Amino acid sequence: MPESLLWINKDSASRVLSRSSRAETKLIRKHVQHERQVRARAVHGTSKLSSETTREDNGSSPEQTPHQVANGRHGLRLDTNVRAQPTEDAAPQRRPSLSASLSPTGHSGRLLQTLSSFPGLEPQERRSLVFFCQRTGPEWSGWRDASFWNKLIVQACHSNQSILHGVVALGALHESSEAEGESDEQSKLQQLALRQSSKASRLAYETAVSEIATLISCIIFICLQNLQNSHTAYQLLKSGHSLITEIDNRLSSGDLVLADSEKAVLDNFLRPIIERLRMRFCTIVDVPSALALSAALKRDKPDHTLAVPEVPSCFVSLLEARNSLEEIVQWAQERIDPHVPAGEGRLQTQALLSNWITALDATGITVLERYEALMVSKKLLKAAALVASILFDTLGTQEERSYDSHRETFSDVIELYKAALAHPTRASRNFSFGIDSGVIDTLAFVAGRCRDPHIRRSAIDLLARTNRTEGDLQGSTGSTILQTLMDLEEEGLIVTSASDVPETQRLRIWEDHQYWDRGQIQIFFVKWPYDPALGAEIKAATVYLPNSSLRIAKEKALPGSPVGLPNVKYGRGVGAFLEEGTQMYHQITLSSFFMPMPRL
């Protein structure tokens, strides 16, 4: 678990980033002395043996000098601790210790001692903070953001009370979501989350903080509002993007100077997170269309050509495999000509993906403590590669029948998901807002594009039964929409195979409008040639959010809530949300595609 960290921003006066200046060493010495006092009080009254065990767990002895501690514990300085890669990419000999610190189930005395350095926390607040560190951070990290959730945020809590109480609120809300049914414990946790969220908001408003701390708070509040299914999350997403744009402009003009550590955090974490959240908002309706739009944008920029990815015989870690798959996805967008069904780019892409799957199968899992969880992630990585093979083989297709030849691949994807979602490590863990979440996206893709009656029903059933929440998406809502699509396509037909659904009766989703005040979704489908500009017929259908959805009639009680207007509109490569103040829509347009690669 993240150790007690001290936020020190290095500036132009700091000549060497890897060593501390005298002033910094003085701050570190004071911090270490304070930590020792806290630990001494924590172990007062225990046996000598217990004390020795605690010191071994801390990884440092009382005889160490402040200088040794400062240079030996990388977590003491933000700038030397920032890494863009999650911990699984570390050297093999270090993996067991790293996995122990990030284990969702492992108990760490060091964590409890670390949290004792947060002054002024009530017992229930400390409990939710511990839950965040032990469960929320590791489970919601995604492939890219482990350092952000498990280390950087906890580090920032030491210097920013708003971030601290926002993290406590996240932990409380996450724990309440896993309570069975309605209980007093669940109610108490939800009330705690509400109080902590309000406290964090008030402190953020009253206290002047840096731009970096503001962006961290913004991401935390986006996650909080998404879990509560509030429209505020969209406004926060807009504000976060606007703040990054403002920071870039001020940096260019010289009006703002950031320390090297702050620049690293901005470029390695905050900017990518906000961008991936924005782009995911643009892919909700139709993943294949989003990929096609992104590929067209890339082909319009011939000045930047990616080299052909190299796939090893096996991967050192699952993180390396994930990064390799993303590299293939980015390269293929530049090389595939959508107008050439069997072009060289498609053949090369399929060969690369085939080699990638072979390499993944040969990749072992060496971290024993997290073996089961990593096996689940491995299954979902393989499923992502299979989905990519379908997406690129059908890129730009104007016929839904093109997907029929991929029946076996669709079936393999569903079997992998059944094994992953039913795994004991996922029991009662249906919530996720990791940036790389994509279970709902993938299952919706299978249900919408595979017309085999057994496979698509399995996909819809998984969406409904697991009722996952990923950011602002809910599996139950997706299953309702896809069930409607299937019913319309199969209306009046006896379907035993995909070929029983004629092209003239197949549909694609064009737009999805959601009215939260009355729990209603209006869906606009299009028939062949699947574009109204080409004369495609539009078919509208109205469905209601399922009882398990948290958005049912939720927003209408708010003062100034719009009446008669959809709260959000999702389209192909676009997403828009209604701003209550102006009663106008803020639209986000896709500029890049991020392959759904969930990690549970």
C-alpha cells in the first residue's frame, strides 16, 4: 500500500531531481520525525517482538538517518515517484512485494500505520480511507492508472483536505455498493459518503489550491457523481478539459510555471485520464463506427506513420501484453483501407493479432498472491484481441452480414466473459469506473452485431445479470436497449441462425436519448444503408430504464431541472449533455479511439 508521502514540488532552484536540496531534506527530516512519533504511540504497550515485526514491515530501521530515508524511500518526493506504467511492469524479482502492497485482500500493517499520519480523521472516516486503499484503488485502477489511484491520490491527501475527504467519500460509497440489499450499514455508509462529498466540495471552494490539485479533485468528483448517476459528472468532465486547455495556454504564454513534478503528473496521468473519459463518451452508441471515424482521422494525417509493431514470442507481463495490443490497434487504423475488403493492411493486422494471442497464451502468471485476479484479466485481454480482429476485419463495412462469418469468434468472446464474470474473485464486485473499463461496451458490441440467437442472448443476459456499472454506464440499461434491438430485428421471424435475419430487417443504433426525469430512453435505429444521408429509413422506439437503474425519475426533483428535453444524447462519434444553466447542449466529438480493454 502507498506509504506515507510528502508532497514536495521541485522548482528551478532544484538542480538535481533525484536528490533533495538542504531545505527539502529539512522538511523530510521533520516529516520522518513526526512519522516516528506517530508510530511510537501506535505501538506503545505492545511487546518487543511485535515492535520488531512492525519495523521490518516498514522496511526501515530507527538507526537510519533522515538522509538515508530520503534517498531510499522514493515515495517521499512526488517528482521521483511518478511513473506512467502500473506496477505489473516492474522487474520480475520485485513483483511479489509489489503485488502484496496492491492486493485487494491482503492486510498491511504498514498501510494502517501510514493512515495514522492523517490528523483529525474520525474513526468512520479512517475506515473508509482504509477501504479505498485496500479495495477501491486496486480494483478501479485499470491498466494504465495504478500509480494514480494507489499512490498519487493518497500522496495528495497529505497536503489537500478536499482530496482527502473526496477519497473518503469514494471509499464509503464503494463499500455501500457492495452491501447486500438495503441495510442500516449501507445507509450509514451512504450518509457518510454524502457528508464527506459535501465537505470536500466546501473545502475545494474555500481553499486556494494548485491547478494540479484542482484536476485531481475534478477526477475524484467525476467518479463520485458517476457512481451516484448525477448529471454533474458531465459538467465536471467539461470543466476538467477546459482547465487543461487553460493550463496549456498559460504555460505557452509564460503566465504559469509548473514544477517538473507537476508537469509529469499532468502529462502522464491527468491529461490522459480526462481525454479517455471524454472519448469514451463518444463511443457509447456504436464502437465500430467510432473506430471507423478515428481511423479516417488518422489516415488524413500522413505525416505521422507508425512502425509495424513487433510481437514477442511471449510477454513479460500482462501490462506489456496490453500495451502491445493497443500498439497494434493504433497501427491498424493507419494501414487499413476500408474500401479494400482483403487489402494488405487487413491481412497484416490479422497476422499480428494472431501472433499476439499466441504470445499471450504463452505468458505465465508469476505473482502468486494475485494469481486468480490476473487470470481473469488475462481472459479479458484475450477477449479484447478477438473483438479487435472482428472490428478490423469488418472496418468500414456497409453490410451487417459481414459479421455472420465471425460467429465462432463471437462465441469465444462470450465464453471468456462468462468465465471472467462468474469467477469467485468477482463476487459482489459489480462496480467499476476504471478508465479502461469496457465490459459493457464489449457485450453490447456482441449483442448488437452477432445475429446468432444463442450468442446474442447470452451477451444480453450477461449485461442484465451482472448489472455492472462502469462510469456513467449500467449493464441493465445496455441490456434493455439491446433487447429492444433484437426484438425488432427478429419480429415475425423464426431465428435459428444468423442467416435467418435478412439484411433488410437488420438495424444499427443511430442515436440514444435519455430522459432521466421520467426514466425513459428514446432510441433511433437505422436500416440499410445505415445512414439517413444515404436514404436509410429511421425507426424510433421508446423503452424505460429498468428498475435496477439508479437514474429512474432521479433528476426531476432538482431545482431548475429541464422538462421535456433529454439529459444526454449519444450518437456515432459524438456525445452531448444538457447544461441546465443555459438549457443548451455541450457536445463532445470523437478525436481518437481507445480500444475497450477491461481489467477486473
